Amino acid sequence: MKAIVIDNDRNLVWQDYELPQPGPGEVRIKIGASAINRADLLQRRGFYPPPPGASEIMGLECAGEVEAIGEGVNRWQIGDRVCALLAGGGYAEYTVAPEGSVLPIPSGFSFEQAAALPEVFATAWLNLFMEAALAEGEKVVLHAGASGVGTAGIQLCKCFGNPCFVTVGNDEKLDRCIDMGAAAGSNRHKEPFLAKAKAFAGDQGVDVILDPVGGAYLADNISLLGTDGRLVLIGLMGGGVSEIQLPLVLAKRLKIIGSTLRARSIQSKAAIMSSMQENVWPRLESGEIEAVIDTVMSITDAAAAHDLVATDGTFGKVVLTV
């Protein structure tokens, strides 16, 4: 098969690669489309290596057809149209995945649409509804609201009765987020977000914040949360070091939750995917939730696709066709 390989100069090269073999409990997928995540850009630079046992190939999600099955697999048959959450291996013609990390492609979705689902919806669903135990009516702040995770989070909040506030990089993105269902938001390049977010939150504060930024936003996040509020930290785009006002953490009974997805166990990922199939997949099939795609490019143009994501100008996902 062919796959994208990172050469010694950090270039992305489409070249021959050994065909992966499905082990017990795994399926091999003939990939029709994959998608880019910021973790891929970090891995290319040497900052985010794959977990032990995972493929060295980039790519945390894909969509395609089951092409082979390993011993003990009973959920899938050859020819099934599926999408998958991966620990690596998506930038290729074929990949393997544990059967519990695989879901059927929602009815009516293309490979390109389905490839835009697993990583961002698993991240948003896990951290908002499983880690933070978001309840109906609670208010949410979504930082990086125009990202793949952000647009997934906006739609989930709208579906499950949670008003949300977003931070974004320009006014056009803010307008699109509000059209999608966000209640309000702030352009980080024009103003600090805190004043507008507090107006959205009211006297009670917000209940949950989903934050890929980290250090630069920590103090404002703590100030913004209300009693029993939960901050879920999923990235460090704004730095990894910051002071924290511990008296506020105590007085408000706050929970600060650190969360990653890629290195979780097979069993943990299977539980997340099962919960998504039950709660999110019906809403995808009904059209209440959609795949938000900015651009579709060929896998052979992966380097250009990385450059596009790095501009921070995209809204939703950049998808790679194979």
C-alpha cells in the first residue's frame, strides 16, 4: 500500500509502506477519506509521538470499507461502510482499528463527510457529556469555537439544551458559529473574551468550559466559572504554565479536568464510541447534526493541507481523500 511518511526534513512523502495486518479483535479498513487534526501537525514536528503500539503514520480518523477482519471480530463484515477513531494510521490506503473504535457510516454520508466525524465528535462528546457530566440547561464556553471540536461542540450543545458561548479568531467565524447555534461569542483578536462571557453567564457563572488553549486563559476561565463549575482542559495552545487562584477553586468547588483521547485504552475508546452511537449518531442521520468541512483535498496534497490548517483560517475540518 501507500502512505504518507515524514522524512528526515519533516516533509510529507506519499510512498510505499507495509500493509498492516488485523490482529485479534481488529478490522482492516480500505480508506476512502481521512481528516487532519492539530495533533498531526505536532506529530510531524516531533512533539506528539504516537502511543506505544500505535502506527507511526499520522491520522487519527478515517472512513472507508472493512476489507479484512481479525480473529474474534463479530461486529463487522467485509464490505461494511465504516468510520473509525484511530491512534494513528489514517494517512494511508489501509489501516487497522480495534472493532470497538469503529462505527457505521451514518446513512447518506459520503466517505468525506464520515471522515470528519470520529475524532472531533468523540472529543466533544467525551469531554462535555462524560467528563464534565453536562446537564440540560447548563451554560458552556467553547474556546476555539470554529475548530472541528468547536463546531461539533456547538451542535451538541444546541441538541441537548445547553446555551454556549464561543471564542473565535474573526468576526466571520463568530457569525457562522452563531448561525450554527452558539448563543454569543467573542473575537479574540479584537477584545478579551471575559467581559462578554460574563454577560452571557450572568450572576451564576458558567457551568462548563472546554478549553484547548491552557495557560493564557486559565485565570479568566477560573473567574468565569460558577459554583460547581467544571473546566475541561484538552490542549495547551496558549502555554502550559500559569498561576491559579486557589481560593476561587475552593470557594466555588471547581473541578479542573485534564483530558486526552489518543492514548486512552481500547476499552475506554470503545465505551466512548458506543455512547456516541447511542446519543449522537441518530442525530447525524436525522440531519440535526452535520459534518462541518472547510476543505477537501487529495491525500497527496497533505503538506498543503497541513499548511492550510496552520493558518487558523479554516472553519471545521480539512478532509483528505484517498
